[in-house]
Amino acid sequence: MKQHLPDTIHFASYQFLHYIIASELAKKEPNKEFKSILVKLAAHKWQEFTFWKQFAAKQQFSVSKIYLITIKLLRKTFGLTFVVKYIEHQEKQLINKYKEILPKVKDKELQKKIKESIEHEIEHEEELISQIKEERIEFISSIILGINDGLIELTGALVGFSLALQNHAIIALTGIITGIATALSMSSSAYMQAQYEPEKNAKKAAAYTGIAYIVVVICLILPFILFTTLTSSIIALLSSVMVIITAISYYTSIIFDRPFKKQISQMIIFSLGTAAITFAIGWGLRIVFSIK
């Protein structure tokens, strides 16, 4: 008789979910090398699933179609690296649970098999995932540079302009000019920097930095075009900043396996801190120069 183990339904359910995700992604993967990696990953997940299923009271497992559609959208939007790293992040939490039940396993042979499963899970999957080399990840530093600088510089500038100028059209126009000029400057800097990195394509580094900056410019300028009052525009601006910060912090925390709270708190401090300083400067200039 098999020894009853806690959380085995949970373990089997997660491994089945990850097996289905890897299998579904493999079906639609255009890159042959990535497809091969996903097939191997799916085979490994199936092996883990069948191991834990034998101890589970539940024997029938299913996956939500809505969840699978969401995963496929994430693949298209954020790339394959993000999705497999997201799965890996869940696996690490699962492995900690495996380790918790080890002391409760009386059968020495079973205990050995669970230890082997843990080692295989860590080593084999990390090796497979490390083989996925996407261009967007290669240039992630350029993308983050464009987004971070766009958020920090333009948030502060737009808040300062709002207090100093008090006119939607002028604020939007000034923001666009400032944004485009800075985007070109950032792209030039990224190009020059990449020329000193032999393995990096300077033109692509410049393009990724500039495009990321322009996307932020569009997101932050829109509130001053869509809303009729400065208060609404600034609230919408700050809301956009928070959405972008949350999204990019979560993305980078998954990709680079870093604490999400630390990532988001740093970006909030820099972006909103700059906005607060320029708010004060704009207010002070209005009073000093009697701008109405």
C-alpha cells in the first residue's frame, strides 16, 4: 500500500497544468529550436505528473481554457522567456513544498525518489530554460533604460509643466517636443554605448531604447489630450505611471528572478519622487514670476 502524502493533489495538479501549458505552446511555436525545448519540458512535466498522481486521491485533472488563452496571450505579448520563467517561479514554490513533506516520508526508497525528483526539477528545467534566447531579452536592458528614463524624466516634466503653464494644449505640445527630443538623445546614447559592447547590435539597441521611450511618451501625454481639467489629467497621468511601473516591475522580477516589492518600490520612489520635486519647482516658479 502506498504511503499517504499531504498536498499530492496540489502537486499533481500543478504538474499537469504545466504539462498542458508546455504542450499547447509547443504546438504554436514557430521557432523550431524553442519548439524542441517546449516538447522536452512537456515530457518532463508529464513524468512529474504521473509520479505525484499515484499518491493523489483525485485521478482526473483539467485545465481552464480561459487560463490557457491568457498564457498564449502572454506568450505573444511578453515572449516565451517570460512564460517559462513564470512557470519556473511557480515550480520553485512547489519545490519548497516538496522539501516540507520529505521528513514525513517513512519509506526510504520513496524519500530517495522525491529527492531525485527535486534535483531533476531544478537542474533539468534550468538547463532547458537557459537555452531559450529571445532577442527582446537580449535587449531588455535597452528597453528598461527607455522605459525608466521616460517615466522618471517625463512624469516630472509634465507635472512641472502642468503647474507652470496651466494649459492643456501647451502642456501636451511641450511634452511631445520634450519626449521626442529626449527619445532621440537616449537612442543616440544607447547606440554609442552599444558600439563598445562587441556582442551587441548598436542599431537594435538604439531602436529598442527609442521605441520604449516613445511608448511611454504616448501613454503619459494622452491624459492631457483626453481630459478637460488639469486635475483629471494629472490623476490619469499618475495612474498610467503606476500601471506601467507595476507591469514592468512584475515582468523584470520574473525574468531576472528578483523580489517584486523591491523592484516596484524603487521605480515608484524615482518616478513619483521626481514628480513631487518638479511639482514644487513649477509651483514656486508660478509664484516667483507671477505666472497666471
